[in-house]
Amino acid sequence: MRFTKPLALLAVLLLAVGCGGESDTGGGSTNGGDTPSSSTKPSPSGDKIKFSYAMEKGEGVRMSMKMAGTMKMSGAHAGETPMDMETVMTMRCVDVKENSDRVLEIGIEAMKMAIAGERGLPDSMFEDMKGRMTIDKSGRMKDMDWSGGDPQITEQLKKMFSGSGFQTFVPLPAEGLAIGEAVDYKDIVPPEMMEQLMGSAVPGATLKPTLEGQMVLVGTRKVDGEQAAEFAVDVTMKMKGSISQMGQTVEMDQTTTIKGTQFISLRGGFPVGVSEMKMSMTGDMVSQGETVKMGMDMTMTIESSKF
């Protein structure tokens, strides 16, 4: 069972939803003194902080993500497999409608992957691939389409990023949030959307994911010239089900945790800053009567810059 294409799509997915991470970006925080770490959960206080999704026509953001870590397995496949991935994507506002809707164009500039025992990604896989979507003034996506690139990958992206409530931006409450208030991840990523994403990313999969966790607003600060909200992210995803490929079926029961901090522009709703997040996965796979324990630890370094 090959890892390459599912992991490539996972990398695209993580970037598209604007994952951020721990960052030392300088500037001041509304809560005074040093900005709290992701483990700090202040009590709700102060006025509500409002968010907008008002990218200007011609404005763009480039997001570069590097993922590095190891996958460990027991049993007949015992050992550690190094994994390194790098993805560079762009998002540019190409039109602003009279009703304040924004039309955004997404491009994939680079995708590199190195996994022991796996073939790399051909350069042509994402060549000339473009995504185009419309978001409303609350940041919610109204439509999205993909074209160009490898036809199979393009079709999978269309399935992954269309319908079931998928959101490229984090839709935050219209009334805003006070420091210390949180957004439940179940409201950001509906369960039915996660199930569709998993099924589209891994053909032959019938995976039932559940997502628990919160984004807690811990302060605001200046990041790359943008006033940004800082969120402490603590998410746990449990995934149970099966994958059938090449005549074999594997039963899976896994738990993944992601922790870090996410910086979001108060003006544009897009990610900003240089970031780092930690992801850890543990679980079992059962195939042909054999149970294999597996684990994965990865560091995701993300850099977002305007152009």
C-alpha cells in the first residue's frame, strides 16, 4: 500500500485550511508582556475582537510547509521510516464582488516528498494546477473548483474540497471573540466533512473520523505588518475504519494529536508568520490476521508571507 499520493494530498489539505504553529514573530500582544504559549489558557476577558475576510484585489499570500518526522511500525514490518515533505502554495484575491464576496485563486508552486521505499512525486503532477473559490464576508466558502495538473489528483482535490462544509478559512463568530474564549473544532470542521476528505484522499477507504479540540484566543500581536489573532490549538482526531487496495483490506484504529499556535490576520483572515506545530499519531492496523502497531511523530514548519 503506497503512501505517496495520500500524503501529498494531506500536505495540500493542511496548507489549504491554513494551519499555523508556534512562532516568535515579535510585536506586542493585547494581554501585555510576553505572548502566552499554547499551553496557556487565559480566562475570558476584555472586549470582543472582530475578524474580517477582506483581502484586497491583487493581494496574495504564499504558504510554505515543511513536514519532517518518522513512522514506526511493529511486527513483520518493524522499523522506522523517515519522511520529509515540502509544499509551497499561493492564494491570491483576483476579484471583489459588489456584495463583498472574494474570488480567490490557489496555485501549487512546489511539492517535494522523500519517503524511504517510496517513489517521489513527478514534477508534472501539480504543473499548471489552479484552484478557484469564492468566499463570503464571513469567510465561508461558497464554491470551489480545480483545473490543470495530474487529472487523477485534480479529480481527488475536487472531491476533497467541495461540499460537506469544507472551509479554506477558519470561520470565526460574527460577534467576535474575547481573549480566553474558544472556538470548538467540531464547528470548524464538521464530522461529515472529515469523512469525505478521508474517503477522497485515500481511495478505497471507509474511515470514520471524529475530531475534538478547541482554538483558544490568547491574544493579538503584530505579525509581518498585520494585526493578528493568536490562537492556541489543541486537537485530537480519532479515526477508525478500513482501507481496501490491491485486493487487501486493512482495519485501522488511530489517534492523532496536533498542538501549536495559529496566527490569523484580523483584516484578511489568512495565516501569517513563521510557525511550527507538533503532530503525533498512534494506533493499530490489522491485516490478514496480523496486528501491527504504528506511530508517527512529525514537525510541521509553516511560513506565510504576503506578495
